Amino acid sequence: MSKSLRNYQKESIKEALNHLRKSNNPVLFEMSVGGGKSICISWILKIMEDQNKRALCLVSSSELVRNNSDEFRELGGNPSVYCSSLNDKSYSSNIIFATPQSMINALKTTHPLSKIIFNLIIVDECHQINFKSDKSIYMRILRHYRQHYDQMRLLGFTGTPFRGKESILGIEGLFKSKAANISTKYLIDNNYLVPPVFYLPNTKSFDFSECKIQKTGEFNGSDLQKVIDKNKRLTWKILQEVQEIMKERNVCLIFCSTKAHCFEALVSLPEDSSRIILGDTDNNERYEILTKARNKEIKYLISVNCLLTGVNVPSIDCIVWLRPTSSLLLYIQGLGRGLRLNDGKKDCLILDFAGNNSRFQDFDDPIILDALKQTRDADKPLIFQCYTCNTMNSEHARRCVGIVDNKRCDFYFEWKDCIACHGKNDITSRYCIHCNAELIDPNKKLTMIPFNAATIDFEVLETKYWIQESGKYTQVCASYKLNNAKCINESYSPTASIKSKNVFYGKFVKESVDNSSYWYPHLQNPVYLKAMLSEIKAPTHLRLKWNGDLWVILKKVFSNSPQ
């Protein structure tokens, strides 16, 4: 074998082989994009070939079949490729690379492939296996070969070991043990990937807040297209800014909302250096486009649901999101397309025009946390200090971005409670991060109102004020129950810093407390803050405005009717 392995790859392969020898239970090999899954697969298959054993490697696309089989050949292997899209249906070698669709068609026709005894089946991107359904293509293939040989081993490779919110590992999952755990953060910290740099664009972003999420967990395509159609000039404006940025960069990958949106993006970019890849793009054309991108012969790659996994184009150094996703896994996979090492490449620029960073801000993912910190630093006005860990946050932060005991700080500036476990969650969360219970959408009633309204007035039915303390910091909290059954919360930490004290005074005390100037010198004294609670006036109405992420209190009205 000519290619050398990195130390973590050697250890991961060794661990995987040990697991496979001990039991015939499925084994998971978790390795993030850029960690070298292809070379690890090839080394394991080369060991099988050298031992005169038979193995099948299933990959979801012809592009991956080509890449993985080429990698195996570079190690001196002699593979067969069974893939209709590549016009290659050989199966004589001990090691076979195939797509699941080509394999299931062979099994249906009692092809000679159906009689082969495989010692090992490897599935790349194994999170795509619908293991809950016996009728799914992958499960039909795996069941067929396990029935022919009950000692057959299964090894799955992925960087995202989930289907939706369900883990594919454990008692309820397909895989019963894990042999490796190489994360994106590990690869970045050890210089095996370039870091992502999150940039705050100058051009305004698309507002997808009204778009519905389907049972599949993703946004409805027709809803997304309506947003695009309402903002005909916005795609063009965004891509003009992207072109200015790309003058200093190599290849840009653009994720659009729909197929139609892809073509709208195409006409906004230089014709000779821009290409679209869709699910129905011819394999030869797809290969040609990706090859040109690798060689930096084209500058802009446009796609919608393609190019999220299994694509190796190290020259990509900019990712642009013109589509929202409700899946953190898809978002991280998309970012990963730009993190591979390449000559002269120092980082990958991430431009989010679809609100994804904000959508995932409650997740304890190191990449998302880094994104929040980077965009926080660029958002200078009104910085709030967390009273738990002292980390500075932007005025729009809903949860602190600080780290406490190697974990994300659990202090919330704004939250909603889970009715099942009473844990705090981000106001946009659909499922509780503590118990996975479905949460009621806090904006369900409000989003029934057209978003083109400048401001909206609501009657306040009930008001609650209280003090929270942690260590030397004190927080003043308020909750307003509105006439549409929604609660609006706000909180301030006046004891954290002079700036926080002034913000608290200007945005809350001045209008809510009579004789406010008396209280101003004492706003960092917890004793005075507790005494002031009884002096706070309850508003009769709140005037709210949607800022694209959440409802903001514009004004409190202390009268019988809004003014």
C-alpha cells in the first residue's frame, strides 16, 4: 500500500477491525468530512482482498462509486464496479463497489451477484439507511446477504450518525458499537481541515420565517419559491456582493432553495464560470463540472439538494446559503464541503443569507458556537454580559455563547419552557433539547398575522417580574402574557457591567418605574433591585415588531388602549 495513514486513521481502522472480529453486530465508523473516510475504507478493503475475502462497498451515488474505487486502485487494489450510471457492471473481483439501486435491481433478477457470499459489507454515508423500514433498499440488500451468510459483517461510515433526530447507534439504532469518533472540530484543531470563517453580509437576507416545515423535517419547496418570487431582485443583489468577495477566492458553492432558484442564480453570475448541478444532471456532465471546479476552471457551483455529501472539491473556499434548512446535520455537511485542505487555502468563508446560523443557535455544536461568536464580534452595538459566565453577547443573543466546564453556557436571555420536563429551550426550537418532546411554536399565533405589518399591538393580560441570582450577578426578568396566549419575556443583567446597567435603565427602568432617576445610582445593588420590583408598573399593551428572528418589544403602553 503506497498511501500512508494519519495516526488517528490507523487507530480508527485498528479499532474497527477489532470490533468486526469480536461480533457480527453492525459497527459504526464515525468520521467527519475531510477526515479521510475513503482512504480508511480502501485500507480495510485491501486487507480483505489480501486475505482472499469478499467484500461489497455500497455508496449512494455514481460519483462516490468512482471516487472510492479509484482510491482503492491507488492502494494497489483490483476492484469491480457494478453501477448502471457508470456503464460498468463487473463483479468478478473479490472487492465490489456498487450503488444500492444497481444492487437491488440485480437481486430482483436473481443475478449471479445474488449468490455471492460477502464476508463484509461497507456502507458509506450510512446515515442514509432507513433501518426502520424492512422495505427500504438498503435493508433489503443487507437482509438478503445476511440470510445467505449469518456471519456477514456490516461496517457503516458517516460523519453524521443521525436520521432526523434519531441516532443510528445504540439499542434502538442499526449500529450496536462505534469504532471511531473523529469530529470536525478535532480535524480543524489538528490542522487537517481549514477553519470556517462566518461573515456578516452587507446585503439583506431572505426571510423564510413564514415557510412551513413538512413531516420530513424540511421546508416546503413551494413556500420557499414564494419567498424567492416576492424578492426577485434580492438574489441578484446578493450575488453581486458574492462576486466582489470572490475576487480574492477560488471556488464558491451556492446552495439555492429550489431548482428554479438555481437558474435564477445562474443568470446573476458570469456565464463562462458558473455551472448548475442538480439531482438529474447527467453523470458525465456532473463529473466534468466537478473536475473543472477542482482545477479552478470554473468559479461558481450552484445546487439545491445535491453536493451536500460525498463530494470532494478541495478548491471550494466559500459557501453561500440561499436556502434554509431545519437540519443541523445538513447544514454542517454543507459547510464541510469547503473545509478540505488545498494549496494556499487558509479558511473557508461562510455567507448565510437564509437565517441558518440564527436557526441553530441553541445547539451545542462547536461549529455553530464558533459561528455565533464570530458574528457576535462583528455586531458591536449593545453588548450584554452573561451574569453566569461573564461572556459578552450581542443584543439579539437568545442564549449565551460562553463555555462553562467545557460545555455551552446554559444561561438564556430569552427562552420557552418545555411542558414535559420544564427545561429551557430557544424560542425557535421545535423539540426540547433535554427530553426531545415536541414544543409548541411560540410564534404560532403571531405568524398568522401578515409580516408586512410595521408594528402590532397586543393586550397584556398578566405581568410577572422576578429576580434571578447566580454568584455575584443579579438578573431582572419579566414575562408578559398576551391576549393571543403567547408570553413575551425579557431580561437584563444590570450588575454585570456599567454598560449593562445603562441599557437596563434606558430600555426598562426609565419607562416602567416612577421616579426612575432615584433608582439609577442603585441599579447594581441587588437589595435595591428587589425593592424596586414592587414599584414597576405593568403595561396594558405591548407594541411588537418582527425583526426576522424574533418578536421585539418596541414600546410598552401604560394606558387602557394602545397609542
